[in-house]
Amino acid sequence: MSEGDDVTEFLIDGDAPGRSTVLLAHGAGAAMDSGFMELAAAALAEAGLRVARFEFAYMAGRRSGGSKRPPPRIESLRAEYFKAIDALATEGPLIIGGKSMGGRVASLVADEAFAAGRIAGLLCLGYPFHPTGKPERLRTDHLEMLATPALICQGTRDPFGTQDEVAGYALSPTIQLCWFEDGDHDLKPRRSRTSATQADHIAEAARTAARWSATLTT
């Protein structure tokens, strides 16, 4: 199902009256209908949330034959995220977030939107705390003073921020972390380390997000 205008097109899951809505942006290299995003949207809808997925312009351009160029500067993506908030019709509370880069962009607009009473919280699925292999290049400055209630669902061996690494970060007390044993950046564990599957982790992340969302006020 889709809805939209000339600025933003959405894929909607769990479109039932009275539900909180999660506005979900994709990661840097995979579209809004990637395997992970499909699983996440379905799981969040099953857990009782309404999910609206959207694409940044550079990714949407690939569908019309555009080049596979990298994401633009983060300032441009911030503006696009605000446009998506403006374009999305919601009845209940709105939570913004995304997968990897999408969650990072959402985190950068969260406090402005929260202070204006436009959102109730922030949900990140696999936050990129630093580039892979470069743990010294942290992307956490704004997270130290974040005022928006936030939930980050992260695999314990995520190369963008492992559980051991994140334990040493000075994050805002408004941020809750939910860890998934042996999960990678897509919450996928190794078969040799746990009986859980990626689908199990995503489903549990969705249930956790639903319980957490019920504690938020607009």
C-alpha cells in the first residue's frame, strides 16, 4: 500500500485506527523494500504499530534508472527527513527512526521535532555509532544530550558499534539500548552461536518497540 504526494511516497503497514506510527527510513545502500526493511515493517505492524517507510531522493532515483551514487551530505538528508514528517498523515503519536543511516538522520532531527511537539520518540534499528573499522570516528556527540525518548536495537557484534564499545559511550539517559545476542548490523546471529534467527531478533525488537512506544506521551 502506498500514499504520498509529489515530495514523498510511503509504504504503509499496519494501517489500523488509533495506532502509533513509526516513520522508518532505510540504510545507506538498501531501499525501503529491502529484505530487512520488509521484515522490520511486518514485525512492527504485527506488534501493533503503524509503519510508514520512505526513501531519500538519491535512493528513489535509482528506481527510475538513476546512477547508484552514494548518499548526499547529511544536511541534505536532514531536510528530506523533515519533508517526510510534513508529508505523512498521522492520527496518533509519531515515532521517527530508521535502519542504520536512516536512524542516524532521524536522530539528528529528533530534538527539533520533539521540542515542537511533532514526535513522541526515536527508534533506531542498528545505529551506526562509527564507520566500520574506524571506532575512533564516533557519531555520538548529539546523542550525549539527546532530549527525545529513544530506543536503539543493536546486535552485540554490530561492526558499527558492538556492545563492549557502546558501553563506554556517554549517551543521554533518554536512550534505551536493547541488545540482541550475536546479532550483526542486520540483527542476524551466527547459527553456531545461538538458536535464535534474524527473524526472531527482529520480531523481539518489534515487540520491545511496541512496549516502549506505549510509555511515550506526545
